[in-house]
Amino acid sequence: MSHRVLIIEDEPDIRFVIREILEAEKFIVTEADHGLHGLQILQQSDHFDLILLDWNMPVLDGEEFLREWIRKPKKKIPIVVISALERPPSEHYRAILKPFKIAELLALIRQEISLNNSRL
């Protein structure tokens, strides 16, 4: 079974690279170019196994996205924050710092999906 990942990232080159990596690993990928776009996608379908969320974006950044997403009851989807800035740990997400190693990102994605599936 293929897992579905929503990438919310404003940099097209970064989105492209992550998408290519995930699709090569047989993930089904949907892209959003800012947090508001990500919320709109999630309103149409919350059938995602993981959200990759950039922290610094225009329109609606990662912190604002999380505020909106967490306050509404819905399906629990693991979130991995991708950021060039260190973020404090949170119960709502795991974080990986840019630049990251691809193997490190894939391992974290698989771990979060596996943990979430074991809770279901």
C-alpha cells in the first residue's frame, strides 16, 4: 500500500526534490505552496499519512498552520516540520533541520507513519 504525503513548502525547488525522492520510494505526493493552501487541501481530503511542513512561508507559515490545524477536531495526521531554524520540541510535530540528509528524512517519515499506524 502506498502512503500519501502532503508537502507544504513555499520553495518550488525544494518541493520538487522532496516529491521526486518520495515518489521514487512509492509515496503518493500532494503539494501545497503555503500553509493556507495546505489547509484548503486538507479540507477537501484528510486522507494523508503524513504532512511535511515548512516553517517559514508566506501567506500562512508553519506556526500559523499548526495553530489552525490543531484547534479543529479531525483525523490525526503526523507532522514533520522542515526548517532552517531550530524549533523547540512540540507534542504536535517532529522536526528536521535544513539541510538534511535524504536517508534521515525518509527514516523520519517512515517512523512517523509507522507510529501513527500502530496507534490506529
